[in-house]
Amino acid sequence: MALSRRTLFTVGGGLTATAALTACGSNTGRSAAPTAGASGAQPTIASWYHKYGEEGVEETLKQWAADYPSATVDVTVVPADYEKALAAALLTPTAPDVFEYANGPTLDMIKAGQVADVTDAVGTARSQFTPTVLARMTYQDKIWAVPQTVDMQLLYYRKSALAAKNLQPPATLEELTHVANSVATPEMGGFFAGQDGGVGVLGLLLIWAAGLSEINATNTAATFNDPALYSCVAQYKTLFDSPGMVKSASADWSDASPFINGETAMQWGGLWDLTKVLAAHGDDVGVLPFPASGTTGTKVVPFGAYSACVSAQSPHLTVAKNFVKWLWVDSDDRQVEFSNSFGVHLPAKPALLPRATKVADGAGKDAASFVTDFGRANALFWTSGSGDAYAAALSNVVKNGADPAAEFGAAATKVNAELARVNA
């Protein structure tokens, strides 16, 4: 599910969607309300999803909608450019009643009144969800979305490739650089993190690996512009410029095909591909968090969750909230199925984790533990504008050798202005 999972971590990496808005077919927007006075007519609501890559997701979502006893739920799966299509729809009277969004709605969507407060739908189940996941969907102590399933990124590596060189799995960026260069051969590269050399997907990870946060606890100022980040990015640039870095492969980072095909000994990828990776290489697969920067940084894995939102403009607001509650709060069996049956994901409720069979042992169990030990999610106040400013600075430093203090200083100024805007 390359495109969709890239989107899930988009704002965290500092990128924005690039494709132009396309038509989503005839079955888009809110469904017509039942005819007035129709005997026994149920309310009809529209529910939107992005296009999942795993086989069977669309059919399952439609079957679950058909199973809902209290309303007719029309499901639309948007085939492309989901975020742009949704943004346009939310400005019209035909916005979907229910829709999913990566990591919950943006702060701008909340402040613009586009999404409804679903705190009442979550109710007493609030404590059942992973706190850090739900925190990303909470603003002014109100919950604005319900997490569906949790995704995470991680580092895949071939144990045999490291063992052949008597190398241990890398725990620091310096070690990652050494291992990547040591295991690289003419047939197999050392490390792959995307066709751009990892600059996009690893953006925020470099801040976190340096032991920093992107913004302060009060969401009023950027905190990434620090010598610790300069040092971390300098080490990453060393890796970026080294012969062990793979910058061109058969797929981008979010598709494990380069690792599966033997194009690289290590790849930054997603837990969602674990089944395919293990099918290809079995016990030769190891997983790691992203390495720390030096001795003062921290290991890290990013995680995020596609989440169910309710349009504040829905003419069936209560019905829409009740549907979300039925499907994503109350239906534990469906949440487990959603996590188990389509790739590999983690249930949004930690108590359901023992039922997530694909992360019960081995590499899957290791990966699941990383979320608890090293998990980070991008801040709600880290908007696309902030991400763009930081990403541009990072790219200029890594690719063009620009001065990090000047670049990140300028980016921090832009982020501070963006924070002032959203706090106004």
C-alpha cells in the first residue's frame, strides 16, 4: 500500500501531496437523504476511505457498513489524491458524513469547524486506546477522531549480510553508515530509504534521533534548531554521500520490494510489509528502530493511525457519530480483523495486541515493542506549512551542502510564524 502509507507519515516527514485533484467517480459526496415520509426509511450517511493497497479491504469495509443496523451507510473508496479530494469536498454541501484521515484531522480542519467533536462517541473507552495515538487526535481536551489501526515504520536488515562481515546491528547513525558501506556489494546495496535518499521519510526522525522535539511543550516555538540536529544531519549526509546508500531501486521506501528482491541489505520500510518480507527471507530478517545520533541521541520509530472523523456539517451528526462508535470503539473483533487480515498492523487498543497474531513472536513481536519503547508521532501543531519549511532546509543541507545553522534557523523562523498563526 505504497501511496497510502506514504501519506500517513507525510506531515511528519515534512512533505505535502503533489498530485492534482482528480474526479472520484460518480459515487462521491454525501448520499441523498431518504425520501420525506417514506415508511420505515433509515437515515443514509456517506463514509469515505482512501484506496488501500491490500486485497480485500474495500470489500470488508463495505460489508461492515452493510452490517450496521441503524442506518444505510454508502461507502466510497477514493481511488487517488484522497486528501485533496476530501479537502475540496469538505468545502461543499456534499461532504461525506464520515471520513478517515491520516493521524486524525489537521489543526486547521479542527479550527475551521470542519470536523465534529467525537469525545462522547469514545466515552469511557478513552482509556482503552494507546495514549500517544489518541493524543495526536486531541485538542483542548476534546477528541476529534477515533483511531482505526496503527502503522509504524522500522528498519529491516538481512542478518546474514551483517554476519558475513562480523557486524552487529547498528544502534547509532555512525554505525549505520559503517554497516551500510561494509555490506554493500556490486549486486546488493547497503541501505535504502527512498528514491530521494531518505530525505523525505526520515525528516522528523533526524530531529528525534538527535534527542530533540520539533516544537516545545506549549506548541509556541520551534525547538529543532539546535547544534545536536546539525551534528545528526551531518552524519546523515555522510551516509547519504557514501557508496553504501542506495538512491535508486525498484520501488520507493514504503514498498519492501527492494529489500525482498535483494537490492539492499537494509531498508527503511513499514510494518505493513512484514508478511511479505518474512515470506521472502524467513529467519534471515531482523528489525530495528532508527538509530540514535551519537551517544546523546535516541532510537526512534514513527507511528501513526488512519482515523475515523465525522463532518461537523453532517445533517445526520448523531447517526454518523454512532456509526463510528459502533465500528471503531465498540467492535473489538472488527478492529482485530482490520489489523490482522490486511498486511500487518497494530490494534489501536493495547489490550487487543495479544490477538494480533502477526506480531505475536519473532520480528513482529520485536517491532511491536518498538512502539512502546521508541515510538514517536508528529505533533498536532506541526502543520504542513511547518513541515514544508523544515523539509526544504533539510534537503538543502543534505543534498547541496548548505550551512545547517542558516538553513534550520530560517526554517525555525517560518515554523514560529506558523505556530503564531495556528495559536491566534
